Amino acid sequence: MATRKKTVAFTNGCFDILHAGHVDYLEKVKRLADVLVVGLNSDASVRRLKGPGRPVNAVEDRARVLLGLKSVDRVVVFEEDTPERLIRKVRPDLLAKGADWKAGDIVGGDFVKSYGGKVVRIPLLKGRSTTGTISKSARFISPVRRVLRNHPPRV
């Protein structure tokens, strides 16, 4: 009896503040393969890409949260701004990014296709983003700070 080779999917991102959009996306990618490997931007990489004040959560915490999801099998942290080197090392059968990425802009796509792998763009849940979550939080925190400044708690 022949042993079937497991299919490996790869995706990557900062996954700074995990939200329903991330969970939905990772579940959709996992449905396409036996093993899902997530390339996770290091803290320094996130800072270079997203600016000061990011990431909100340290890489160890982001990796732990991702590994807590049933859909994620492996998390590999990378220091570079793109996962090109990691993709070449993993050699996934399938490379996935959100549908907000243009097919020609997906890093590693040409490499994956060069050996017969697939590149897929996954539909995203509308209205879910880490930046949006941070903005909502800031709108909530500002009035709370004003109240606390005007009415400090008694100790």
C-alpha cells in the first residue's frame, strides 16, 4: 500500500492582535492542505513594516496564540521583511495569501509555481483588521483616560 504524501500549505503575516478575520483565513487555508505552516514576522520585522508602537504583542505571545488554533500546525519566526527565504526552505505545495494581495505581488509565488506548487488568494472577512481593532481601542481608551484624569480613583 502506497503512503500518501502530506500536502503542506504556507502563509505568513504579523498576526499581531488575532481577530476573527485571522481565524477564518487560517481555517480556509488549512482546508486546502494536511499541514499548515505559518511564517511569523519577528518583532523587529513588524516594527520595520508597521512602524513604531507595533507589534502590540511580542513574537512569543503571537506564536503561542497561533499554535493554540486547530488550523495551525507549525509556526516559524522569520527576521526578514519578506518570507522569501523561508518559503524556499519549506517548499510548500500551496502558498496562500489574502485576496487583498494581487497575484503578481505574492512573495515566493513564482518560486512555488516553478516546481508545480499552487498559489492561492483566500477571500477575507470584511471589516476585520488589526489596524481597525487598534483604532477602535484608541477611540474607547481616550474617553476613559479623560474620565480618570478628571475623576481619579480613590485608594
